[in-house]
Amino acid sequence: MHKAAFFVANGARFIATNPDTHARGFVPACGALCAGIEKISGRRPFYVGKPSPYIMRAALNKMQAHSEETVIVGDNLRTDILAGFQAGLETVLVLSGVSTLSDIDALPFRPDWIYPSVADIDLF
């Protein structure tokens, strides 16, 4: 982290994959690791992954898919489900990871479907 903060503070591009703070079990994720670099360097990262629209468009293009016929499944409301919502996809929240049912009321968007885990999804 020390070296990364040094380089970013001295002009290196600060690009990160996503702002996720933690994974299941509160294991630090990309956003948590970037927070220290941001505090030290005074510069914010440019996120290219979820929920960035860039990554969603790139994924849809790569798969030759359209938003109207694509579903995103994720365990994090603030990245996975937000990415799908912003991209016009139908969204499936699985409760086997980061977000819980009580987290839903705190956000202005909602998943289309909610399941305990990926194994329980019966949409298709």
C-alpha cells in the first residue's frame, strides 16, 4: 500500500476494479484496499468495474447480448445489483454473500428477484 500511495501521489493513474468494501466474512475487497491509498495520496480511484457502465457495456458487447434479454446475479446491492439497475438489466440478489434483506430498504433501487443462494434460483 505504501508503494501504491507513493506512485499515485506522484501522478500514477489510480484505476481500480470496483468499490466493494468487503466480501463474505468481512474479508477486505478492492474498495477497502483503495481507501488507504486514497487517504494517503489524496486522490480517488477511477473504478472501471461494477457498477461502472463501461464494464457492463463491454460485457454485453463481448457476449453479443442486449440488456433486455440479460440478467445479472450478484450478492452485493451496491455493486452487482446497482450495475444491473443502471444498465437496464433484470437483477437477482442472492443472500449468500455481502448484502442482506435489511440492506434493501436503505437504497433507492431494488432487485427484481431475491434468492437465498445461487442454487435456489428457479427463473429459467
